[in-house]
Amino acid sequence: MMYENSVLFILFSVLLSCILNADALKCFQCNTYENPACLDVTAEDVNSPLLKECEQIPGGPEPFCRKNRYSPRQQDFAWRTSRECGFILLKNNKSCYNYDTDFKYERSCICHTDGCNAASMPLQAVFQIALAVGIGLTVQRFYFSYK
């Protein structure tokens, strides 16, 4: 009985952590022109000062995270990266866009989870779901094996 309560407590804690993560969207907000460290931020940098909450526009669209990688043509293709919050989605809801003009080449990608505009994509949600499923299967196996 004590074992079952412990497993149920762990399962409840994991599910609660998923719910508590549903606060304001946090995106990395920086650019490599002003801060070279912006190039290497990763999803694991959850305590980074570059990871900031997006402001919500009252009555406006939900914010999203954006990562732009661009090269101004007049600077011999010196690549730069910017990471920011966005609020207006383009007509085509693809996750990435390529722009090529006389002035610059740009690749812009959007996403909708905390820290998703990092150099690598976060695996926190996948880990939490896998952990919850694993605990649930363990509870089911032990619960029904004692009956």
C-alpha cells in the first residue's frame, strides 16, 4: 500500500509540473550583433537572462517565439542571428520562411513553446510525457499484480 501511494504521488507531481508550466510564453530575446552569446543559447539554458517572458497584447494574438538567421548583402554575407517574441503570424502558417532580396538573405522560423527559439529544440515536454506514461504503466502493473 505504501509503494502504491508513493508511485501515485510521483505521478501526480509530474502531471502537476506539466500544468504549472502553462504560464506566459518565454522566448530567448537577443541578437548576435549586440551579444555574440546569442548564437549559442540552448534549450537547457533555462536560467539564462536572455530567456524572457513575452508580453501579451490585451485582446491581441497569442505571442510566439521567432528565430531569424540573416546575412546583409552589403557585409559580405556575415551571418547574424536574432531571437525574439512575435505577435503577428503571416498568412502562411509554415514554421520557417526563406526571404531573398537584393539587400539580405533571411531564414525565419517560428514556434510556440518556452525556449523553442534556441540553437536546439527543447525536449522537456517529450521527457515529461514519457515519464508520466512510464510511471502510469508501472503503477498499473504493480496495482493489478497485487489484486
